[in-house]
Amino acid sequence: MQLMHLPVSAKNSPAFLNILKRVVFTETERPKIYNLAFGDACEDGEIDDCSISDNGDRNKILATVVLIVDLYTKRFPSHWIMFRGSTADRTRLYRMAVGLHLEELATKFEIFGYIGETLVPFSKNMNINTFLVKRKIV
């Protein structure tokens, strides 16, 4: 297991909360597929992926997670990264964010999604339940 710690805050938020985030890549039972989990870092070392800080920094956090995936897949280019939201609404948020930036992301990553148990290439407005991404080898 590899841990990466991210101090993220939003200066424009009313309370200016400084919330430590954590991103973890965990090996799955499938070879070369690693689950990406992220959320608020808890004092006991766990991740709270259900909390809503409403800090006004959602886009900054998502961009930082993409940067971490970029760095991770540079180091481990044969690894596939699997992720989904902890709720249906969060998965929808990730679909919208990936769809909005799909052209740019597709220059670096192969991006797939699961519709039920079927893996398909991801396209905008596709109702998938899980993402699977891998760095393109050029």
C-alpha cells in the first residue's frame, strides 16, 4: 500500500478550514489493478470518504487527485487504477468531471468504465458505475 498526503484548503471558504486529505492506492485481487481511495484523513490513519466539508475547493481537490494519478502511473505505468464514488452522487460527479476534461485526460490515459459488469471505453454522458484508467504507453 502506498500513501500520499495532501494538505488542501480553500482560502475563499467562509471558515477557511485546513483539512488534510489522503489518497491511497490498494492492490486488488486482480493482478495489476489498484483501487484509488481518497478523502479526509482521520486521526486514526483511516480515510473518511463520506464526509462533506463544503469547503468550496472540490475542483482543486479533484485536480490534485488527477495529478497524483499522473505521478503514480508515471512510476507504475503497468498499473490500472480503479475508482468510483462512495455514493451514487459522487460517482456522478466524477463522471461529469472526467467527461468535462475527457479530451485532455485521453491524451495521457486509457479510460474505461464499467456498465454493470461490462467494461467499455468511457465517453461523455455514459452512465458507468466504476472507472478503470491506465497511463498510455507512447
